Amino acid sequence: MTLPSHDHLQPYLAVEDAARAIDFYVSIFGFEEEYRLPMPDGRVGHAELARGSARLLLSDPFAEIGALPPPEQHWPVRLLLYEEAVDATVAAAEAAGA
């Protein structure tokens, strides 16, 4: 698995039955499954799909960390920004009121 450069913003979906969604995106839209993290309880903890330069990240819902599917949350898509200087960026965001 090759991580995208830090200048890409990735959509991250929390969907019911992520395994079925992955199969759908692969068979219908031509995505390639690059990574899947199966959890002991059967849920997909994290998955990464790619098609050309497009990437899609998804998992099953995890209410325990706030990853809820629509319509349970007002924003069903999370965005993931790869950042090389994570600690400095978080510190700057927190200093700015995040």
C-alpha cells in the first residue's frame, strides 16, 4: 500500500455493511481494494479503495468513536488529510481554537 502525498484530501465513509459496500464499489465502479482491516467482531475497521488517482476510505460504523452512518449523524462523510507534521499541525489547530 502506498500512502498518497500530503496534498490529497480523502473522503472517509462510515457505512452499514462496509464489506458489502466494498464489493459494490469494486464490481460496479472498478475500484481496487488495497487494504482491509477486519475486526474481531466482524466489522470492517478500515478499508482503502483506489481507482486511478481517486481513493475512497471507509469502515463500518463505530459509535464508540463517533463514526456513525447517515442519518444518525449530520455529516456522514469524514475527511482525512495526510499530514507529515501531525503533532505541529494539531498543536496549531488547537491554538487556533479547534
